[in-house]
Amino acid sequence: MKVVLPPTAEQQLAFLTKLQRLFAEGDFTATYKFALLIALSDLAVEWGADDGSELPLTTRQIAERLVQQYWRHVLPYGTDRIHTMAGVLSQNLGAQAAVLTAIEEFRSTSGSRTLQQARSEAAYGRLLTKVTTVVSAQPLTYLQNFGGTTDPFLYDRPQRGIVVLKPCVAYCFRRFHPLVQQLARNHWVGHIKANRRNHGILGEAGGLEDFLFGISRQSLALIGAGLHKLDGPKCFYCGQGLQEADVDHFVPFALYPRDLAHNFVLAHPQCNRSKSDSLAGKGHLERWLERLATKSAQLGEIGMEAGVAADNKTALRVAAWGYMNAHAAQGKAWIKASAYELIDSGYLTHLAAG
């Protein structure tokens, strides 16, 4: 078997340099390209490997991620916010983005309350087909155009419906995932704020980033109630009883900003604040892995009810990626307030067994 080596430091720097040029010199008339970069980096984390191998993806896989990203965006922004008028934010400098129009049409006739429920409808397949056509014709075709030329440094399209991340690209997306996400989201927010058609909707209100990328309060409340029923009224980390609880991302949202039902736990507010953006210690990880193995179906049901993606295998791959990167960087994991330990190879052994 041919051994595929990870990219050198020089190759990684070249990737970052071109990515920076893409943001600086690319033509962004809509928010599609930002959504596409987020989707590609997420898929690299969830399906890629820490070597220099290519990563084949389907345009339908990518389209489904865009549906997930834009699902809430068809709802009015500005409701109950001071100095604003309610309205759907424009995500294109011309007519409203076709992906939003397709989602809005689907939601107007759908009997499902959440995206997870909608996926079981026959019409959802037709929605995905529409979005796949848009993604293939627009952002996938033009993303790699910048500086007046085309530089296919991210992917090739060898045949209809297939996108292949080039050698070393999946590794770089995995290695620099938080940076790619931050750049794409910051530019996305800036694009919407700069669009004059959104000025009356936005007004002086804050919270745009949370509206675009966060989880709704209703979904969070449903997840909290479901976890309380599933795990009981106790903190996942310290094991003590709960009078008030936070819904915490076990793998921190700052590290991997995508909501997965199997990644949520209930925690004391003080434990949640203390853990903050750290990965959890080995004892916590062992309990989380056991919970993943024994309560996967119930967690999936909570995700379905709350409209949050539910996939225990994806949650496990994301955790393995996070701890592997932290191990390589000699990072430390949170045990309790002011107590940390080095993330050693034992963490990776537990994850491999999980």
C-alpha cells in the first residue's frame, strides 16, 4: 500500500497563503462561497484523515450541508429587536439567493417542524436536488477564481457529481479548521452587514452571528429537557445534582462549531464556565464514550425533536480529530476547576476503542 505523507510545513503555509488570497481577491456576490468553505472544512474533519490523501465527496453531500446552514436563514430577522423591522436577510447582492428561495418554498409546504424531521419527506429529496444544482453551477464553479485567474488549489471535479479535495487539502482543512471557520463566518457576517438591502432589518441590533450560526433557544431548551430526562438532574462533569443547568458542547463549540446531538451534555454553569473551550479530561471522556455506546438511540431522538443533527459516528470522529490535534500540540485537558492533565496517547487509545 502506498504511504501518503502529510504536507510539509511549506505546503501548509502555501495553503494558508492561497486561502488568504481567496478571501482578499475573490468575488463574493453572495454568501455561497463562505458556506461552501465551511462545508468542505467540516467534511474534511468528519471524513478525512491525518495524512496527505485526497478526499472524494459528492456534490449532494455538500448541498446537504448548505441546506443545514441556510435552514434558519429563511426566518425573519429583526423580530422583537430594537430599531429594526422584521425581514428575511438578503444573502446576495442581486436577487435573493436561490438556495434560500428553494428552502423557503419547501418549508412553506412541509409539515415538519425541524430539518431533521423534514429529511424523511419525499419533497426533501427534490429540495436537495435543486440545491445540488445551484451548488454545482455556482460556488463550486467559481470558488477557486481569485486575483483574475483560476487556481484549483482546493479540489478537482473529475466527473459529474464528484468533488475531490486535492492531496494535502483535507489535512490542511483539518489542521486549520478553527481558522477557516472563523474567516468564513466573519466574512459572511460582513457581507450581510454591507448589503444595503439588509440595513433596515439589521438596524442597530446585535446578535447577527448568533442568528446565522448559533442554535435557536427553542432547540436548546428541547435538548436540555431531553438530556435532563435521559441522564437525570446531575452535572455530567462533577456528578452533583442540578438546580440550574447549562447545555454544554462536550467537544467545545469553539473547536468545532457545529451542533451535534451526541455532543451535548448537561453541566453546572460553574463547571461549564470552568471547562470553557477546553477538551475534557480522560475520566470525562471515558464516560462520554460509554454514554455514546449505550444511549445513542435516545440521543438521536433528542436531536430529532430539537432539529439538531444526530449521528454518533460523526460525533466520535470529531472527538478523535479534536483530541488527536491536541495530543500533537501537547495540549492539556480539563479535569475540574484549576486542574488539567496532559493529553497523552491513552486518550487516543480510548477513542480508537470507542
